[in-house]
Amino acid sequence: MTIQAITTKVISTLGNKESLVPIMIKDGVDSTSLTLKSFKEGGPVEGMDRAIDEFGTQAIWIGGIPFFKKLIDKTVYKAKNINPAVDPRIIADGEYAKWATENAKGIMNNSKVQTVQSALTDALKDGGKLAKNLFKSKVIIATALTLATFFSLTKFKQKKTKDTTVNEMLAVKKYNGQNDSKNTFVKTQTSDVFKEIDDKFNTTADKTPSFKGKLQSVADAIMFNPVHNMKIIDAGITTERLACSRNATELAEHAIKEGVFLFFVYGFGGLIENGINKLSEKLLHKPIDLKIDVLMDKEFKEALKSGKIAEQISKMPAADKSLTEKLNFIVQNPDNILVKAAKKAGIVGTVKDAAGKQFVDTSKYIDTKEIETLAKDLLNIDKKYSSSGETINKFLSKTKGLKVLSTTANIAISCFVLGYIIPKLIYKYREWKTGTTKFHVAENIKEEYKNENKKDIQ
């Protein structure tokens, strides 16, 4: 694999809004920095508490839904003879289902033997009712099991921290051989602060946050997009963390962490990318809306150089044409630059037959709105190149460089905030609120244990 191919693959993955890799990178930086900060500021008990919470949650957050979905695919789907790779949006649309079946060729990408034709036929039996119900059930069950796993992790973490704190406290008492309340078990100023906060908190606040949103948007998100799937899990994780906070200070710390984290993982990326895109086009006349896979493609370069992009895109059916006409255009014009770019961008999937010949994968849903957007982006960059007066190599070199900048800036700035700013904010808040960076939860546990076991301690 060439350096260019590796670069394209990396930037494509990092810039893909449906990829989990950028999220994994950001979350990994966040988890590592917070854990190290916890060991440094709060001590070993908080460090372990944080490590279990951060890395355990990360494993569940990233791997939970894919694991449970795959498990259901290998068991329930297999038993019902339904190929899980067939997109349910195809099944739900009668016109699309008819077109997909009639144009099905090649062998399914997730099967060495099953054809696309037979996979669609199996999924469409009984009007597709079984396949649709299986898909909905899979998403709901996988999401529920993932959240249940996280809730179990939270309970385990809190119990382990409590047991460790109590055992260390008793070990110190046994070692000192003293019962003087002014020694090991002296009530600290920090504990008094927590008691005052807890008393106030318990009477004035509701720990359980409210998450509101449009039901339809949530339904669409959870069904078809793995990144949006993660948002559903995040909503559950954030709710659980806030609701199960062990005192008011921890609640505030979770609110700081979760609020900033969610913004920089989900919201900020789009903002920085859109901002750089607009600046690039307005100031430098280099539109970078196209995916890096397309910008790096030799066939796209030749099409741009030839000046025939507008001519080829003009052959695309108008927006008011039928769905079948639009989909037929994609199948019947494999050499059209729009179709080639759509394949490069991942909007149109492909499969091969036993002889290695490539076809459009009709079991993969094709969003015609995305095709229309891609056409506009191609026309835009074609127009900018024509008026630039630059050579094709110079124009594309600058455009690709700006695209790389847009993608890496998103990752770099997010990692800086998540890896440096968030830990600083949390411990600055803790110090301001309690007067110390010590692990307040452990102090509370000690006080609770003393009150519940006065006879043992005296």
C-alpha cells in the first residue's frame, strides 16, 4: 500500500461522520488523562475508581452494541435464514424493494456463497415483516443490554471503591492501635463541607436529568447510524452517572465532564469542519466538502481536468423524477463520474460475482438525497477549478491539504480539550468547592462507616 493510499485511508476514517474511530480516539485521550489526573490528585483509590469507570465504560460504549448485534446476527438471524446485511429501509419501501430485487447481482459481501438476489428474496418473504421485526428487535435489545452492562459496571465500581476505602481505613486503625478520634478518624473540614452540600443538595435538587428530543429523530438515529447509536448509549450513560452520583460534588464533576465531552465528540467536529470548509471556499476558493477518497481518486482528477464533469452530471435524473429512474441511472451509468464518486464516497455499495466482476450492491440502501448533494459538490469544485487559473496538480494539492487540515484540526483541538482542559476544570472546581483535590467520595465513605459502626471504632 502506497503512502498516498495510507493517508487517504486514515483521513477518510477520521473524517467519516459514521465512523467510530474518531470517537474512540477522543474518548481514549479523555479517559487516559482523567485517570492519570485522578491518581495524581485524588490518590490510588480515586485512580482505580476512575480507571474502572472510564476504561470499563469505553469498552462497553464502543463495543457493546456491535457485540450484541453480532451475537443476534449469528443466532436469531441465522435461525430465521435472514441475511442481516440487507438494509431494512429497502424492505420498507415497495418501489425500492422491487428495483433492488430486479437489479440484484453478485455475491453478498458478508457471505461467500449467498447471492444478493437470494438474500433480498429471503428478506422480502411475508412482505418483509419478519426481517423488519428482527431488525427493530435487534437494535432495541442490543441497546438495552449495552446499557444494562454499563449500569452493572457502575454498581461494581462503587462497591469496590467502598470496600477498598473501608478496608484501608480498618487497616490503618489496626496498625496504629489507637481509638483516639483526634487521630485516624478525625472528622475533616472537607467532610463538613460535603455534609453541608449534601444537606442542601438533597432538599433542593433532583439528581435525575431530563433528556428531551424529537422521537422520530431518535428513532432514525438509533436504527441506521452507528454514531447516532452511540448517542443513545451516551444519553443512558450520562443519565446513570448523574443519577448515581455519590454526592453533590461528584454530580457537578460528572456534569462538567459529560457536558464538555459530548459537545466536543459530537457537536464540535461538525462546527470546526463546517467553519474551515466555508473559510476555505470563501477566502481561498477551494471547496473541500468532498470526501478525501474522492479528492484523492485518479479518475476524479482526470474528470476535473477534462472539464466534462458538468456534462456528465447533467445526465442525472432531475429531483422530481421517480425513485426507480434515479436508481436506474446509478446502475446503468457505471462510467459516469457522479456514480464513480458515489462509490468512492461510500454512498453506493458494490459487490462482485464469482468471476470478480463488480456490480452495484442493491442490498445496501442508496440515499438519493446524498447523490444529489454529491452532484452539487462536484459541480462546485469543477466551477472553482475552471476559474482558478491553476494547474490541476496545484489546485488539487491545495484542496487536499485543506481537507486534511479540516479533519486533523477537529481531532487535535478535541483531544486537547478532552485531554487537558476537562481534567483541569474538574479538579479546579473540586478545589474551589471543597478546598482540596482529595477524593471526597472516599472521605464520605469513611464518615458513613464511622457513623454506622460507632461501637467497633470506639
